[in-house]
Amino acid sequence: MSFLDSLPTNLKIQVQDVFTAYPPSEDVIRALVEELTSSNSSANKRRKTAGGTELELAERPVETPPESLTGCHIILQIPELSIQSPVRKKLNLVFACFPGERTAFLALTKSIDSKPELVIKDLSPANITFAICLNFPEKKALKNLIIEYKHNMGDQYKNDPILIQFNNDSLTEQFGPLLEKTDLITYLQRQFEIMGFKMINGASKESKGFHVEAYKGSKEGYLYFLANHIIFGFRKPILIFNSTDIDSITYTSITRLTFNVTLHVSVPAVEGQERKLEKFEFSMIDQKEFEKIDQYVKNKEFRDKSMTDELKAQKQLKNNIENPGALAEAARLIPGGEQIVGDQNNGPVDSEDDEEVDGNYEESESESGSENEAGSGSDSDDSDDSDAGEDDNDINDDAQGQDLQNDQLDAEAQNNELDDGAGFLNFSGMEEEEEEEDDEE
């Protein structure tokens, strides 16, 4: 029995004695050991990372990269490429087979005789999840090759995606007659498919993808909106989002010039728990790009969560005409301020007292300008001045009512209105002084 061989000597003797004394116990103990072994193996297949994701560790041996590629059958080698991720070096891209094997592997190495920096042994779709060639913004000749995978040999560099930058014109000259009547990227597509995985040509004119400039924190980069993926690059870490994992998109920090986009991405959780959402915010996107991004969101049928319940409530409150504006609230803090703002629902109050105040104010000006006027002539002038004051008051009331309907008055306009209102309220004091002068006469 194999499990007995793994036990300490003393324990092994005790178990064998139990089997001898009571033979039926052997089947029970065997089943118990198998159950415990199976449970531990299943639990060890997953481990939780800092981001809350889980990685399948299917019972595979942890292989380390070979010391060199000497003796391997080289299928394709592209020398001196600019590797941007997971390391920043000038390295060769090599496709080869190990001795005695017929399946190809991918390697990034300085030379055939040196130890490779990275080796991906499994090039099947189960391990190579995504590969694409993209144009480099503003530099027509430069291309970016991205390869996303699950594991490399030894799980080096946290299994970060491969990013290779190359000059399309220079590389086309190097391949020369190998390309025949095809272009370089199409040729690479065919070669990669022979190796076991497919590469998307996102640099062709037929590609419907687009990119915008954006920031991830303090890192400037480009946000690519592709058929089935959204990518942010090209500085580490490169972020690749599958469209099927994007739960919703939110627009925030919208200004006249820029806005932010936040992706709510569903990621796997620990076994037995629900999937969780992680947020990835990209900022300082030019407003001119909004229509393209919004159309992309609608075409993909992503949920737009820009208007949360809280924001909707604030918008409704702001647009509710029954709620007083800032000018109205400020005016009511002044004694008699209701005379200025009136009733918001029914318009400005048409008060006879206001008309009398205006009339007396005009009368006061008339008396100060001509002290000898009296009698019926004075009464006639008073009546004319009162009528003029009533007309002025009507005009002021109409203007104030119009101002109160506009919730977006700037601070300067509000201050001017309040200053005018304060002067208007002081007129009542002048009326009382005039009444006292009349009593003395």
C-alpha cells in the first residue's frame, strides 16, 4: 500500500497491526486517506492574489527555463527587438522545439547560447489568451506586438504580458524575399498560427478600433477600444480587459475640456464566493473623444452608471422651480427682503406700499430740488412723480421676477441684485421722515 510507505516507521507498524487485528478497517482507512488527499489537492489548485483574483495551479510541475537553447530546433528567429514588457531589453524573439519534441515554444533571449529571459512552453489557446499587433500613435512605422498568457516556465515576472515594439519598415527589409507578395504582419499572423495561437491584426485599415490619450494615476498612456478588448499601454503594467468581463462604464469629472472614464471589471473571486468588481479609472481624456467612446459603450451594450441615484436626486432638486434660488435665499435674510423676491410660485408681489414708497422717494427728490413749490401745483407734481415711481417699480419687479427664474446667476449678478434691494429697502425710512415734516407744518 503506497500511503503506508509515506508514514513514519512507528505509525506504519501501528496501522499494520490494526489491519491484522481487524481486516475490514483497511478499506475504511484507505478511503479516508484518499478523501483527505483529494481535498488537499483541490484546495491547493487555487491561491488568492492581492487583487482578489485566483489562479489555477492545476497539478503541473514548476518548470524552470533551460540554461540555453543549444540543441533546440529553431523554427523562426527575429533578432534585436525592443522588448518593453515584462523586461526592458533588446532581445531576440525565438520560436523553437526542444530536442525530441514536436511542439513549439516561445523564448526571449539574447542569443541561442545564453540563458533565455523568458520561455513560454505552452502556446495553445488554453495558455495564450490574447495576441494583437497595434499601431503606435503618431509614429506610423512603429508597431506594438502584445501577447497575453497565463503561465511561462517558472512563472517569472508575475506572468506579465509580453510587449514588443518594432519598426515595421526596417523589419520588412530584413525579411526581404520571405514576404513575397504579402506584408510583414500578415506573414507573422500565419507563422504564429502554425505555432499554435492566433494574432489579431489591429494595425490594418480594416480594423475598427481606435485609441485616445489618457492617464492611469500619474502614468500617461493610450487607451485602446478594440472589438473584444480594452487595452491601456504602453508602460508597465499593461492593462488588458476582455469585453465580457466589463460590467459597466462610468463617466466622471466632466469639464469643458476633459473627462474621466471608469471601468467596472468583474474578476474571479475565491472558490465559493461571488465574483467581485474592481474599478479602473482613466483620467484627462479630451472632450472631443467623448462621442466615439460613448458610441462604443452603446454598441457593446455596456451599462452606463454615470448617473447614480444620488446624482439624479441632485439634478432633480436643482431643476425644481419650487425650490428657491441662491438670490432668493440671500434676499430673505435681509429685513423686508420678501418685498424684493416676492412669491416664487406666483411671481413678484405687486404691493401698493411699494408704489407709495417709490412715489414718496420721487417726491423727496422733487422737494429737495425746488423748496418754493407748494399748493395744488405741488400736489400735481407729487401725483406725477408717484406715477413715475409706480412705472419704475413695475419694471423693477418684472426684472427681478425674470432674474429669479434663472438658477445659474453668477455671484456678481447676485451681489448687484442684493445691493439694489438694500437701497430699495432704505426708501421706507425716507417716507417716515417726510411724514414727520408734514405733521410739523
